[in-house]
Amino acid sequence: PVAVWSWNAMIAAVAGDVMIWKGSEKTPLCGVAIQKIIAKVLKENNLPEGIFNLVTGDREVGEWMTNDPRIPLISATGSIRMGKQVAKAVGSRLGRTILELGGNNAIVISENADIEMAVRATVFGAVGTCGQRCTSTRRLIIHESVYDQVKERLLRIYDNITIGDPLEPKTLVGPMIDQQAVDTMQNALKEIEKEGG
């Protein structure tokens, strides 16, 4: 929940900028935990407290930040719809944006591919974080000459993936973040079935 933020935040810090950040309202405790870690690191290195400043809240807090002319750059991660709204609002005040929006990432497996590596990359890309990050693999484009081989290996691996409590070491797939994520997944599965997958 804080990966993209951390990349951009560290660049800003190295450049000497301070930041106000708001994590997802779906994972507020991640933001609080990260802020505590940051506070400890700053203190241990004799740096002032106000370099990283966490605010928590819902969409209204994000809108306030987006519209505040005192914040010259907004970095936002989320849906394309949200990105368009942020870009419009920030652009209207001549601010700048960094937008990480809904990905639809594919892995292309050609007839010359290293099948073992391609299958491992596919599983890692799709299963890591339950497929709930912007860099997750969502599509496979497989050459017909290796399609059956790839499909067979993927089915074998997926049959052995442990789904369950994310605190258990053997668990590879934990819970979806909320009901909306579950519904999105269910709808995607229905579409795949309609298309013969």
C-alpha cells in the first residue's frame, strides 16, 4: 500500500523537499506504521521531524490536497478516473502531477521463450499481492505453439498455491482488500469464461 509513495517520497527527500502524504483510506494503519518508522529514522539521523507529514482520511482529504495551491506537486496512485480528476484540478492551478494509474499489464510468451522462466514470471506477477497492485500481470499473450505447454504448467502451479491467512509462512495468496476488489475479480472471471478461458 505504500510502494509507489516511497519511491517518490525518497526522491523528494533527497532533493530537499518536504511532503504531505495520504495513504489509501483502505489501509490507514500502513501509513501510520510507515510514518512511525520514518520518525525513528529521522530522529536517529538528527533530521527534523517535518520532512514527511502523514494525513489520513478519505477522498475529501485527497481533494483538499489536490486543490491546495501550496502543494506544487501531487503524486497520486489509483484508477484512471481518479487520475483524470486529479490532473484536471492540479492543472487548473498550474501545478504538476505524477500519476500511477490502473495498469493492464501483459506478459508475452513467444515460441522461443524460456517457458520455465515465463511461467515463474507469470505466477509471480499475477499472484504477488493477490494481483492487487498496479504492476500485477493481468493478461497473457501466448504463441499458439507453446500455449498448451504454458497452460498445463500454470494449472499445475495454481493447483498447489496456498490460499489463506497472510500471516502463515506458506500462504502465497491472502485476502482481497475489500468487497469491491472481490466483485472486480468475480466479474473478470466471468468475462474469461465467456471468452472461452
